[in-house]
Amino acid sequence: MTSIFFLIGIGFFVGTAAWFLFIWAVKSGQFDDPEAPKYRMLDDDDDEQPGRKPLK
């Protein structure tokens, strides 16, 4: 019987720790925009950059 209470306590502790880590990750910006980086490399940079001559 004591092993069941021990396992329930450990499960509660692990679940609470995972929940706090998830809240921390959301607040620190880990899940802001996971889709943008893969599309950013496909964007054309047609704006002239300073110090470069345009191609003709």
C-alpha cells in the first residue's frame, strides 16, 4: 500500500514539474512562431543592400 502512495506522489511531482517547464517555455518564447524560419529562406530579397551594385 505504501508503494502506491509513493508512486502517486512521484507521479504528481513529475507531472507538476512538466507543467511548470511547459509554462516557462511558453513565457520565454519557445513556441512563438515555429513555421516562419522554413519560409523565410524562400523570400526574395529584392531590396538593394547598401554597398552593393545592382545586377544588370
